[in-house]
Amino acid sequence: MIKLKTDQFSLARQLDLVFKELESELGGLTSGTVFIQIRNNAIGKFGIRHNPIACRNGRLPDEPNGLNAVQLSSFRSMAIEALKFKKYWTHGEISYEFAVRQGIIIVDATLESNYNMANLMIRYPRTANLHTYGELKDLS
């Protein structure tokens, strides 16, 4: 058996694999948020945040049909297309909020970049003669 690492796949290919994994779950939902967490341009954690289920008069609603094959395909294509807006960052999260309205899937993508101050401190070391209070005085 050949074992492949996620860094051997493009981010678009990784996202395609995510949608294949979530396909059956999305088939039972008409709204929610698909999220992917990215570290070093590789997808780690991913999943779906379901919208709350509203109960009325003590009863749960009938189970919705969820996304059909055409809607799933459109959703996957829109998610991959949204990757074009990810620029210059390697760590973060992308959330795809989706809902079916009148038989049409609507998707909003939110891209969030994450940075780590410890990495910046290594790249831009402080000079030896600066002190915290001196820096504060210089800022005013």
C-alpha cells in the first residue's frame, strides 16, 4: 500500500477529497457551514457546523432531503473556485456557509489567515538596548 501525504496534493485536490468525504452528510442537510483548517498549505481538521434544528410545539421537523448531486457538484466547484482568493498565507481557515433557497444552492466563503507572533520574533529579533517601557514611550 502506498501512503500519500497531504502536502503531495494541491490545496484544490485536498478540498475535493474533503467534499467526497462529506458527501453523505451534506446529502442530509439544506444549510450549514463547511469549514477547513489549513496549516502549511495542507488541510488538517475539517467538518460541518450544522445550523440549529428548530422545534415547534414539542416536535422536531421532518428530516429535510438535503443537497442533491447537482447542488453538491456546484458547491464543490464554488468552494474550489474560492481558493483563488487565498493569497500569500499558509495557515488559516476557510468557511463555506451554504443554504438551499428555492432549489438553488447559495454559498458564501470566508477566508481567515492566521499568523504567529513567535515566528515574527525569530524573523525580526529585538535589539539588545530596547526595553518594554522605552518602546511605549517612543510610541507616543
